[in-house]
Amino acid sequence: MKAVLRTIVETAGAWAARSYITGTNLEDGLKASRTLQAHGFKSTICFWDGEGDTTEGIVANYDAIILRIEELKSHCYISVKPWPLKHSADLFRHFSQEAKSRGVKMHFDSASTSDQEQTLSLIRDLVPISGTLSYTLPGRWHRSVADTELAIEQGLDVRVVKGQWVDPSEPVDPFEGFLKVIERLAGRARHVSVATHDPKLVRAALSALLARGTPCELELLYGLPVGAVLPIARELGVPVRVYLPYGHAWLPYVVGRLKKEPRVALWLMRDVMDSMRSRIVGKGGNSRLPI
Ligand SMILES: Cc1cc2nc3c(=O)[nH]c(=O)nc-3n(C[C@H](O)[C@H](O)[C@H](O)COP(=O)(O)OP(=O)(O)OC[C@H]3O[C@@H](n4cnc5c(N)ncnc54)[C@H](O)[C@@H]3O)c2cc1C
């Protein structure tokens, strides 16, 4: 019985996850980026690797993204995940030089708190040889307030998120933590992306940044609902960027939440239905963006 239930949940999860990627290939991400640009949105493209992806495969995808988004660079940058490549200094030196020579900004996504130390150390080493670099600061980590210093000292861009992985030392309220990080960045950082779908947080964070004259944008995840947050960005006159993953589909909201929040089960069911519908009518993607 348990095995049957597990199979049902895994199958539902696999269907639901498809709502959160643009497709399996870079072409899918590029197509979404062009369509969004035509509707006034900026974007970032990331290859989401999965089990079975080799180092060579991940490297080939990052190389291809940098090469292809050169043509979109005014409105698109690359997001990378350093942990599947074991934070390799050689590989990231290579990517950052390729990106620099093509005028493409490179952003580092975040995973766990222990991984963040390695990511920031990698970025510190890359700063002297790179073009525009940017990294992620999760509001639910104690260390993130202090981690703003690298961006402030070196003039790097940052993206602030609530964060999917909790701080193992002591949990931080993601809403409060997010705003503490924003407070530290306001008036000091070169550019801040406010990456959340929480309308109260969007308003509070963007208002704090604008009040201190800090260049900022709203950054949204492909597949998550945008209806409550887009009007706030429009009202405040802030540009909007959409994070476009392609490759291996996974659910960006289930880590630790399914048991605690019953509404997540509803999101899961809705995502399964959306994914099945788009399969049947032959359309890729989802209907949550106004495009
Ligand atoms: C551009 C971008 C980049 C990110 N990069 C990273 C990263 O590098 N590392 C990392 O750990 N995390 C990353 N995240 C994920 C982030 O940490 C959160 O897990 C995610 O954004 C959900 O939290 P939230 O801030 O939107 O607030 P939530 O409170 O989760 O959501 C706000 C509201 O949005 C709605 N909502 C959210 N999800 C769903 C859903 N699936 N279905 C229906 N409604 C939903 C609900 O109404 C909810 O109340 C990123 C998020 C974005 C937007």
C-alpha cells in the first residue's frame, strides 16, 4: 500500500513540476525570454540539472546559455548553480570569462547555508577577472545580513529571496529576515532584485529600496502566480524580470512545506491539472504569466 501511495505521489509530483520549467531545452528558455521581452519583461535563464546529468552536460548547457543569450543580453542574464559542479574554481573562471567577453551578467543561485560559504568564496576570487556578477541572499538565514557586505564592498548585484532551505542553526522568519537584508542593502547596494511572490513583502521591500534611491527590480519565478504582485511593481514603476528554468523539472515549493501547509497540496493538484491541460492542448508552459 505504501509503495502504491509513494508511486502516486511521485507521479503527481513529476506532472506538477512541469509547470515550473519552460521545457527541456535551451530553445524553450530562449523562446520564453523573447516572448516575455515583447511584453516588456526582462528574464534570466538557468539550466536545472537532475539525476543523471554529468559535469560535462552541465558545463555544455552553461556554455550554450552564455553563447545564446549574448543576443538577448540587454534584457537577459544567466543564473548558475555552483554546487552540482562542486564549486570548481577552474570551471567558474571559464564561465565568468566567457560571460565577460560577451557582456553577459552571471548570477549565482543559493542552496544550503553550508554551500553559501563556498559560493561566496568562489565569487570573491572571481571578482577581479569577471564582468557583472550577482548572488542570492536568502532572508531565512542569520548569515545573510552579514553576507550583504561582499556586494556592498565589491559593487555586486544581489537577489534577495525567502529561501527554500532553513537555517540549521536557528530558524529565522523568512518575511522579517528578508526585510532585514533589504534594510542593510538600501542606499548601499548597486542593484537589488526583490525575488518573491508575497505581495506584502514586494511592497515593503521595493518601497524601502526606492526610498533610499537603490536601483531595484521585481524578480519572479516562472510558474508561480503573478497576479497579486505585478500591479505593485507597475504602481511603483519598477521593472519586472522572470526566472526561466529549463531542463529537469522539480517543485520549487514542496521542500518541507507539504506537511505543514495544507494549501500546498492544493497547489500540487492545480499544477498537475495545468500540466495535463497543456499536454492535451499541445501548449508548453503555464497560464500564470500575462503572455
Ligand atoms: C526569481 C527567484 C529566484 C529564486 N532563487 C532561489 C534560490 O536561488 N535559492 C532558494 O533557496 N530559493 C530561491 N527562490 C525561491 C524562494 O526562496 C521561495 O521559495 C519562493 O519564492 C516562494 O516564496 P515566496 O517568497 O514567493 O513566498 P511564499 O509565501 O511561498 O508565496 C507567496 C504567495 O505566493 C503564492 N504561491 C507561492 N507559491 C505558490 C504555488 N506553487 N502555487 C500557488 N501559489 C503559490 C501564495 O499565494 C503565497 O502566499 C527563488 C525565487 C524567485 C522568485
